[in-house]
Amino acid sequence: GGSFRSQSSTYTTYGVSQGGYSIVDLMTGYNVNKKLKVQANLNNVFDKHYYQSISNPAGANIFGDPRNVAVTMKWSM
């Protein structure tokens, strides 16, 4: 599975702006048995550099996460 997120251009009253961007995430999972599931996530597949939040030129802008991988295991009792 996966997800696709897209944001149009963003502007603030302080003159800070950012063009539109899109982020693609992928995931896969496997049921090892009835109790154990393993899942792998690849986030920001194309390593897009973007601000998750922008506010002012003084630096209160928050970068979005770079490409990253997460592996989880879920054990059901």
C-alpha cells in the first residue's frame, strides 16, 4: 500500500512562501503467523525537501521529514 500527499503553494503574511509539493509513502506487511505481523514503511520515497510548516523569516519554519524507513512488528496476544 501507500499514500500520496500534495500541498499547493503556501504563503504567509511575513512574505515567506513555498511552492507546491507532493510526498509519496509506501508500505508492505506480512503476517508471519496468526500472532505476529511485520510491516515496513518507506516514507518520502523521492526525498523531497519541503517545509512542513512555514511562518516567518526569523526561522520558525519546520522542515518535513527526509526519506526514512521504519520496520515494526506487532504481536497479538
